[in-house]
Amino acid sequence: MYIYGHCSMNRKNSMKDFLDLLKIVLPAAAVIYAMYLMARSFIRKEIAEKQLDIKREMSKAALPTRLQAFERMCLFLERISLNNLLLRLNQGNIPARQLQPLMIHEIREEYNHNLSQQIYMSNESWDMIKNTVEQVISIINSAAEGMDEKASGLDLAKKIVGELSENGSDPTEATLTFVKNEIRSIF
């Protein structure tokens, strides 16, 4: 019996020791966990602030480049407006059959030269610019369609101006306005 009683006492002591240990370990674990959560929150906040500072600095550096891209695209839209294209390219007695591909080539060259500017613009602006390019080319092709082989560049110009009158305006005007409004929204 003595052995059984001694084991029973040992068990009670070890249970008491275990409970005493839990009384120490659990609060310590809770304190360590709370410190971990606070440290993690502090580190996340510091990282977020650093990232925000980096974005601000990058924004300051990119702003002049962005503005230059918008300026270039405004110039591009002005250059491909049908009235400006006709004034610039319809020199002398150039036949309509030569003026049409010349105008389209000029538009595509200008567009390809400015392709990299899309990274500084919103997707909506860039999509409008692409659509405008296609509309201008479509108007030129539509006007040239069915023209007499002997038609002059002046005849093609008149037909293009006539189509512009029917449509109400040059498609570049709406896009130019949209791009200008996007520039204004940056400031």
C-alpha cells in the first residue's frame, strides 16, 4: 500500500507541478504572441510607408515623362487630323491614287513612331487613339473608293472634306479632347 500511496502522491505532485508550469507558460506565451502581433503590425506599417514613399518619388520622376507623352500624342492627333494631313501632303498635282497611300503611310509612320507613349497613358486613352487612327484611315479609303483613275489629289481632298461634313467632325477632335481632359485630371 505504501507504494500505491507513494505513486498517488507522486501523481498529485506531478499534476500540481504541471499546473504550476502551465500557469507560467500560458501567460508568457500569450505575451510573446501579443508582442509578435504588434511587431508584425509595426513592420507591415513601416513597409507600407516605405513603399508609399518610393511610389511618390517614382511619381515625381515619371510626371515629366508622362506629360511629354501626352504632349506627343496631342501633336500626333493634330498631325493626323484630316485637314492637317491634306494641307501638308497635297502638294502640287499629285494624283488621288498616290495621295491616298501617302496619307495612310504618313499616319502609320507617325503612329509607329509614338507607340511607346502608350505606357504613360490610360488604356482608355490609348484605345481611343488606336480607334481614331483606324477611323481616319477608313475615311481616306472610303473617299478614295470608286474615284476615277485620273482624279487629282484635290478631288480626293474635296471628297474627304465632304465625308467629314457628313460625319459632323474630324474623329481626331473627340480623342484630342479626351486626352487633354486626362492630362488635366493628372493635376
